[in-house]
Amino acid sequence: MKSSVTLYKSIPADLCKRLEQHFTVTEFDGLPPAGHRALTQAEGIIGSGGKVDLVFLAQTPRLRAVSTISVGYDTFDVEALTERAIPLMHTPTVLTETVADTLFALILSSARRVVEVAERVKAGEWKSGIGSDWFGIDVHHKTIGILGMGRIGLAVAQRAHFGFSMEVLYNARRHHAEAETRFNARYCDLDTLLAETDFPCVTLPLSEETRHLISHEQLGK
């Protein structure tokens, strides 16, 4: 008899067929409701989002493995899973370049006030040329400050250095030789980074250690 797997996030059809070759798959849009057979009988769950904590685990007595289709796993109670010897798998590299692209899309959008100007166009308020207040600021040759120099931080530094000729500052637990050699990145403490950077970027995993890492007052420096 095949093991039961609950899939609570849509995945490509070919991947679903591969799962079905080895498991009995039950699909849901989001986590199943409390007490549902898809939870009580599940030996594996695959998805993204939703809170997997003690309350959830109390409904899954047969659970043997958990996989999240994401880099982050802050919605999972890792300690509770560890106590039950249930492995938690994630996809740490699949979105590295995509996240770095998105981060730069946000930088460019903010710097050039893209969303605000687009809203004016849609509202019919753009009747003539715009004044300098709407020009925004350049991104090229500015300073980017990266908090966390992991895979995503490196991908951001690469785009900043080679694509926009930016000075790269970073703060991390330790010096990163590759970032300093390839991108001429400069290590500095958090206060210095926030004081000198034009575009601070957080590329850290969410945890109790990193939650509320930066205050409003620090950003105002």
C-alpha cells in the first residue's frame, strides 16, 4: 500500500504525476481543515504557508516527513518537529536569483516612484510633463547595504556591482571573502551600514534573532 501524502499547494502537473507514482496524493488549496482525514492519515505533507505547530501536529499522528516549497520555514515549529523525529525539507536554492531580481525591481520602483506615477496615469492626472519632484533618484553609482551575505545576498551584490556600478556594504556574522573579492564589498557594523547606505536590503531568514532587527530610528539616520 502506498503512503499517504497531502499536497496543499499547487505544483506542476508533471511533478504531481511523479508523486502519484509513489504515493497516494490528496490535494488541497491550503492546509486541510482540522480533523480532516487528509491530516489524520497523512504520512507526508508538501506545501507552502500555513502554520505547522503543536496544534497542527496533534492532528497528524502518522506524519513522518514535511516539505515546504519555499526557502523560509519560519511558520514551522522546528523544535516540535525535531522532538518527533519528523524531518523538515525546504528548497533553499530554487528562488535565489528570482528573489534577487525582485529585490532590484523594488529598488528601481521605489527610487523612480514607478507605482506612484503609474497611479497618476491610471487616474487621468498626467496631463503634461511632470516636475522634478516626481523624477525620483538614480540607482546607478549609489551605495547598497546588504544585511546577510548568504546566497541571496551574494546574488544581490552581483547585480549591484556589475549591473549598477554600486558600492556594496554588507553586515553578516562573519566576513565574506568572495563578496569582498568579486564585488569589492566592504564589511561594516549595522549602524555604519544604515548611516552610509542609500538602499538598505535585508536578505536574512526570519527568526527570533532577526525579527525587528532594524528600528525606525535607525532607518532615519
